[in-house]
Amino acid sequence: MAVTVSTALIFFVITVVLVWAKRVSTLAAAAVWLSGFTAAATVVASPVHALLTALTTAGR
């Protein structure tokens, strides 16, 4: 029996652990977590990608 875990869920768990261990800021963890939706190619991947693109190009 195969067990599958969503990439978005894995990214969420990793970011929670990193924030809990105070290794990254909450803002950086949010970026990593949102990237999980893009990497997993979920239904929200397109809007998340657009959001991340807008955030990264806003500072230029």
C-alpha cells in the first residue's frame, strides 16, 4: 500500500519546524511555504506564483 504526502504539506511541516527552532523569520517561512504550492502544482499554484512574482518584482 502506497502512502502519498502532498509536497505542500511537507513544505508546511518544514517551515513550522524552522520557525519553531528560530532558524528563519516568519516572512521567509511564508515564502518557503507558498513555494510548496507551486512545487506541488496544486490548484492554487498559479495564483501563488503570481503573488510571489509580484512580491519579488515590487522592490525593483
